[in-house]
Amino acid sequence: MTFKLYLAPLRGFTDYIYRNTFSRHFDGCDAAVTPFIPTLKTIRVKPSHLKDVLPENNSAMPIVPQIIGNNHENFIPLAGQLSDLGYKTVNWNLGCPFPMVAKKQRGSGLLPYPEKIDNFLKKTVPAIPNRLSIKIRLGRKTPDEIFKLIPIFNRYPLQEIIIHPRTGKQMYDGEPDLDAFEKCIDMTHHRIVYNGDIIDLKSFKNLSARFPTTDSWMIGRGAIINPFLPAIIKTGKDNFSNQVETFRHFYEELFEEYQKVFSGPGHLLERMKGFWFYFSQSFKDGRKIRKKVHRTLKLPRYLEIVERFFEEDAEWEK
């Protein structure tokens, strides 16, 4: 069975620089949902607010722009502006688990309020020129909140529903609730995309065997950790050679591209520290490079650490 593979939206990681650099070195992702764009109280937002989704920045990989917000009056003009840029589908974020977002009833913070979600969809779906997809968690606090929402979703012509089978309160801890995901499949009229804890070929095969009618999948942290993973999943084979060399070329170009856009070495260093939290997990004894990078306070020292790692210690974890 052919299937579609999305790159997940990870704020601070899967921006256009990462997506473009990834596409020049690796295969496997059919499209990406972008990190969210917040709605603003304005009819037309500035191009700088849309930098991550501007067509000139996204020639390498098809994208679906994601919007976060809870007010249809702010969402509709932003969706229209994205339509003007050529995007036929936009995604509504109902999944962001972070408390600072959720407490404003955005992302997963809106899930306990089905009447507000229904009213939003009632006003938004007929008014926007794009198709609407939704990325959602099972609930904010409990995994049964979604079961009140699916009958609402069934009343609207949604493009698809991307489900991460955890609650917002769980963040990324604990196990995904696969039973709840299966129940969602049985309840919905829409195409469902599975998202969550696809970390290697084995985990994907286990999930695809359990959910044989699911033909769309989303990977996030697993693809940051191991950028070969999308191609491994697509081909069903982990037969790549020279992983360290290929990864090093990818990393070095990624560093150079971020160096062009960050205003100072401190911002660049913090971004790289974030990436190495994930990158290190694909290397044997990767915790050593992760600790060294995390403790580094100066960019020149960081460069020395990474250079020595690639020259002397880097060994790909099978």
C-alpha cells in the first residue's frame, strides 16, 4: 500500500531552513506541516510574519501552513492571505501542549470546549478559500475529550484530521493511547493521519499493522534524531552506508544556513544546542557530545567540540 509521510511541525526545529536543507540531503517526506503561525488582530499581516511559509522559501518540499488561534475573525483573513500565496489547504492547531499556549485556550487548551470549536468551524469553514485540516491531541486533560469533538468534525468537509494520541497534559511523556486512536478511526468520516512516537522502522511497521486502513503518517522527533528515517520507512529498508559522512554534510550546511539568518552567535549556539539534543541520539555514546555541547557557552568552543566529534568519535548507532 502506498502511503503519505508528513514531516511534523516542531517549533524551533522544522522551519524552512531545516526543511530545505533536509530535502537536499535526504528523501522520504512527501510534505510538511509547518510550525504554527499565530493569528493577529489585523486584516493583513506583514510578510515577515509569514516568512516561514513564503513560496520563495519553500521550493524544496510541499508544505501545509499551520495556524493557531481561537477567533474566526482573525483566522479567516490569515487563511485568505495564505490562499493568495497559493496554499489550497491550511491546518488548524488544536494540539499544542505547552501551558503558555493552552492557558489562552489555544492549541490543546481549546479541546475542553466543544461548543467553541463548533462555533469556530461553523464560521470559518464556509468563509475561507482553502480546505481546512486539523491537528489535534486526544484532549487537554483526559483522552476522552476528542470523542465529543469527532461528531462535530463529521459535520464539516475537513481535508483530514492529524491525531497525536496523547493529551496536552502528557506533553511527550507516557505511551500514546492506541486504543483511543483506533476508536477515533471508527468514529470519523474523515481521513486520519497518525502522529506520535514513530522512531524507527520497527515502530512504524507495528503501527501500520495495527491500523491497516491508515494511509497517512506523520513523523517529528524521530526524523530529527535520524534524518534517514523517512526514507527507511518509505523503502522498508535500512541499508544506508556512510551515515556519518552524509549526516556531517547535512549538519554543516544546516549550520551555515542558520548562521546567515541569526543576528548573533548566542542565538545560533542555542539553536544548535537544541538540535544536538536530538542529533546525539543517533550516535553511539551520543550523550557525551550532548553534554559537551549543552555546557558550551561560546561559539568557537562549540565548533571545536563538534569538529573533534566528527573527526574522532562519531559512530552511527544501528
